[in-house]
Amino acid sequence: MFQLKDILVLLFAVILSLFFKWYLNDYYMNTLFTILGIMFSIAMGLLITFNLQGIKNKRIIDLLRSNIKKVRHSYIKYFAFSTLFYLLEKYLRDKGNNLYAFSIREISITINFSLITVVILVYSIIYFIMNFIAMQKLSDSLYDEVNSKNN
């Protein structure tokens, strides 16, 4: 379900949160999550309406459908994961616990859950943008290929 890059991003977010104690207010979090929600909706719309018309090769159609399904699952995964972090951060903020402090052998460690959430949200937004671009390139390539065979 989760790939190595996902775990590395989460690890990066946790490490970053150890060094920065930024207070990120509700406005900032809500704005990021709203952007993510809009991008998720657009992404799902693009996937659902992806046009395979004109492609005659059954193997290529099956391959494209399989890849579209994988992308759809990853979009849902990233949106669900981001939503979970956003809701948990909101809950912790309302309780006044979005900084988690503990000690290990007299070393004080503080984890900033708000910063972890921001990293996860920004990573998901970047992931959606990169996939928008890839889907557009694929759509253009398919269109060009189908039309070159028709001429």
C-alpha cells in the first residue's frame, strides 16, 4: 500500500518537525486542505473521463485501464492519508496538543504535528500536480497516435 517514498516523506516530515517549532494557524491548514480537496476532485474527474476512444488494440486498452486504476487508487490513498493527518492535527490543535514533547535520557524531543501535516499536505498537492501533467502528456500522445493512424 505505502511505497518507500511515502515512508521517506513521513520520516522527513518527522525529522523536520524536530527542528522547527513553527506555529501554523487554522487559516494556513484550512487553505492547504481546501487546495488539496479541489485538486483531488479535479484529478478524479480527469481519471473518470479519460478518453480511450479510437484505440483499437485490446492489450493497450487493458494496460491503460490498469494504469488508470492504479493512479486512481494512489489518489484516493494520498487524499485519505492527508485527510487523516489534517483531522488529527485539527483535533490535537483544538486540545492544545499539536506539539508532542518527551525525553530520552535527558534529551528533550518535541515533535510538531502541525509541521508534519503541512509536509504531508504539500507532498500530496505536488503528487497531484505531477500526475496532472503526466495524464495530460499521455492524453496528448494517445490523441496524436490515434489521429496519425487515421490519416
